[in-house]
Amino acid sequence: MAFTDNEASRRRKSGEAADPGTETQAPSDTRFPPEEEANLLAESHAEKSTANDLFKSAQYSQAISTYDRALASVPNYLEYEIAVLKSNIAACHLKLEDWKAAVEEATKSIEALDRLEKPSSTNDNDNDYGDGARNVSSADGATNNSDGVVELADDEEDEAEAIERIKKNDQRKEDVKRIRSKALMRRARGRSEQGGWGNLQGALEDYQSLSSSSSLPPSDMKVVNTALRTLPPQIATAKEREMGEMMGKLKELGNGILKPFGLSTDSFKFEKDEKTGGYSIGTKN
């Protein structure tokens, strides 16, 4: 069954698998029937392909709109597909030098992957991704225990299906690592370009996470290593500047309060604690 864009978007947001005419929202663990899910994903993949072509031709604003349409067709429980699209949108915003939007979209991509990797209380299926640290018993007879030992059914056909399933799960894990690395790189770039103490500190944390990634190409790892060297002094400079600006504003506020009493902040002294970077206030002799 095919859906209009508006209907697919509404059903995706609500997680409904019932009659489109009803307004009752289904429980969060509801899944579309396989045929409906396949139709929605086909619509999404078609829009994504168009958006990729727009990106390649430097039509970044149009690519964002098209990626958004692709998102509207993705069922809201398919976190990996959502993460990929959000990361692609972040890449578009970087090209447009809209740093804030790039950070926001990259963060949404990372959050989707975080939800994907959370341990589930239900058995895995083809749309789910487990953390590999719990027992998983599947319908094909394969059991993956916490020691990483895979026990296969005796039936040869079931065994072949189980092996294929394990291969797919391993590939999905690698795909998740790859998309996470891309999203982190894009968020770190956006934070660095925004500047400011908080953003630069956030960029440094992203690059530190990426420094242990095994899925980064050499060119990206070079960017990471350079950032790990150059960001700390930039953070120190930004912190000092922002602390100075804050103290200036506090002094101005203090003068306004003290003026009716014939006093000013010049009657007091501000001493910086070099260990903590904080200030203490005392009276001048």
C-alpha cells in the first residue's frame, strides 16, 4: 500500500500501524507491517537519492528540503535511517556555513544512534540493533550469549540463515560506527566555527571521541590530530576573554548599585585565583 507524503509523515510521527483515519496513537513499540514499511522506505530512499544528487551539484538548500521529505517517509523507529539523513542534512548546513544548524542536525543524528544502541528488552529483529552484550534468541534458532559464543541450530537451513543474520548484524555495527564518526566530525566542525568557550570545549570533546575511532579515513584523522593540538590554547584564550567580559559587566552592574551610597567598585579589589580561574572580592585599604 502506498501513502501520500502527508499521510506517511503523520503515520511516521505517531508510529501508527492502524487505519490512517484514526487519531489514536499506537504504543511506541508498534511496527508497520513489512509491506508498508518497505513502501515507506522505498519512498524515502528515492528522495534521498535525489537529495544526494542535489548535494553533489552544490544545491545545498534544495538538498536539505529533499532530505526532509525523505525523513517524512521513514518510520520513527528506524533510528539508523534517521541518523543517516540527519547527518547528511548537517553536511549541507556546513556547506552553507550555517554552523548552528549543522551542530543541531549532527547532534540529532548522534542521538538517534544512541537510541539505536540502547539495550532492548525485546528480541532483535531485522530493524533493530542490539549492543551484543545480552542474550539474543531469534526465530531462526541462533543464540548469541554474553560471552560472544554463537550457538547454531542443528538444521542446516536454519544454520545458514543464522550465519547470514550474524553477518548482517556485524555489518550494521560497522555502519553505525561510520555514521557516528561522520556526525561527530560535522558537529565538531560546526562547533569550532561557531567559536566561543563552550563551543570550542564541545568541539574538543568530539575530537577526543574521534581520536579512538577505527572508522575514520586518514584525511579525517589528520584533522582530528590537528584539532587536538590547536584547540586547547584557543579554549584558554576564549575562556579568559569571556571571563573578562563577564567581570566587566558585573563591575558595571555593581557601580549602578553602589552609586547611591557614594561608592563604586573601585572601592573594592578583585583578585584572581590562578589555580581555579575564579575571582575573590575584598576592600581596598
